[in-house]
Amino acid sequence: MKFQVAAELQRRWITDPPAGWTVVKELDLLSKDERGLLGYRPLVDVVLTNLRSKQRLWIEIEISRADPVANHTKFASAHLMHPVSHQDAFISLVSNHVTRGRANLAAHTIYLMRVGGIRAFQMPLLRDLTGAQISRINQGKTPLSGLPTPDLREVIELTEPVTCDLDTEIYYTTNPLEVILNVRQWNIDAQIAKSKTQWGNRRVKYLVYDRRTGLFAPSKFCAYSRIQKPTAITEQNGFNPAMTIEAYSRVPQDRGIFDGQKAWKRLSRIGFRKFGVADLSQNVREQLAAWMSANSSLVTTNLKQCEILVES
């Protein structure tokens, strides 16, 4: 039997759902008449329903190299006809068999869904298996006994906000693109006088490095993203789901929400590896020195203790 990974995960999750939840598969988002009107069928692979609150998590399983954005778009279009509750969430689980560009397009589409009023997330699926290993299992060339069962409890936890900030909810980042966009956002904000004042000068031990731009940013900043509350007034230039220095600085630092240890451990769960400065190439060390010099008024770090997180 080919293309069996998604079917096997559906079977396992339905058989053994998380405590307090039910799991069903392949649920239609629109009525038969509405599907006939549109000419396509928005469908999700798995729906988790909380037995007490009736909260629903709509999950798409993206295994192969086929374009994963189609499912995001179908869900968003169904939302236009029947808006889902803000307590519900759309989650795309993407395996390493999906190429980086397509996975990033899907992750960026998650931001579009958030702007459209949907609590949406993209998370890694079967993170410990390579794309080749997943392909072999999916094609029936490797027994299903080699397929681990992803823990849906972690998925559920990551759809809950860490804290709330005025008109936004703050969540852990759940895919590499979110982290890299936060690196970009920190460096944009660091050029703005108001943001510099809000940030001040902070001691930093962990930094995220983006090898494509040569930029760095504090890992605690990079480990969080935002979703707008349904009652919020849209920001003047449109809502940006990335973390911003303004939003980060509004959260009292003594509340322990932005924790350096938690941040790098979370980033390690989505594909970032930690290196000491001495373990970096000469080119990256030179980029770090240049970045530190340019941002010395904002960031203080001990290079002997500093650790750098790099996307695998």
C-alpha cells in the first residue's frame, strides 16, 4: 500500500487520542451544496475536539513534496463562508520530505491566515526522520513499525498562548521560518530610535544566526510569535505576526515568561543546533563581531559564554 503514513497516523490517533479529546478523520468544512457551488472540497485530515470546551483543532498532515499550500488556502476560503471560532485552530504538520522552499511558503501562508483572523500554526512532523526515510515508509518500502507516533499533546500545548499583550496573544514559534523572520524583524526594529529606547541594553547569552543574511538576534526574542485577538484594532500598517521589539518590551521581564533556557530548548525542537563561538567558522565569527559592534548599544554578551543557534 502506497502513501500510507497519513492513514497510519490517523488510525493511531483515532485509536489512542489524548486524554479529554476525541479524534476523527477527513471532516468536510462546507456542506455538500456549498462544495458544489465552489467546485472544490475543503477537507482536513484530522480534527481534535475537546470533550469539555468543544474546542476544535483542525490538522492537516503534509507528508510528501506535493504543494502543501493548497490545504491552507482551502481552509481559509471555507473560513470566509463559515468563520471558525477563535478558540479553534488550524495546524499544518509538515514532514522533512517537503522541500524547504515549499515548507517556507506554507509557513508564510500561516501568517496570511493569522492576518485573516485564524489561529494558525505550522509544526514539524516526524522531526527525527529524514525526508528519504519518510518517503520509504510512505511508499511501503520500509515497514510501518519504523514509524514513530507523534505526540498530539505537544501540538495541543503549542496552540495555547504563553501570555497576552494588549491586543495580541504571544505563542512559541513552531517552525524555522518564524524564527528567521524574527531575526529579520529584530534587526529592522534595531534601526528605529523608538525601538532602541524600548529595548535599552540587554545582556544576552544565546543568539540565533541566519546564515543567509549573516544577521543575529537574541534567541529569547526569536522564540515567540503573535496572533491578533479577535477584538483588536488592526495596527496602522497591518498586523505583523512576527515578534517586535515594541511588543517584546511591553511584557515585564520579571514575570519569567521570556526565559532563555526555555527559548533555546524550544528552538532546538524545531531544527536549530547550538554552537559555542569557538566552534563557528571564521567567516561566521567575523559576521558575529561585525554584528556585535553595530549593536553594542543594545546587546551585551560575553563571547566566551555566548552560544549561537543555527538552523540545521
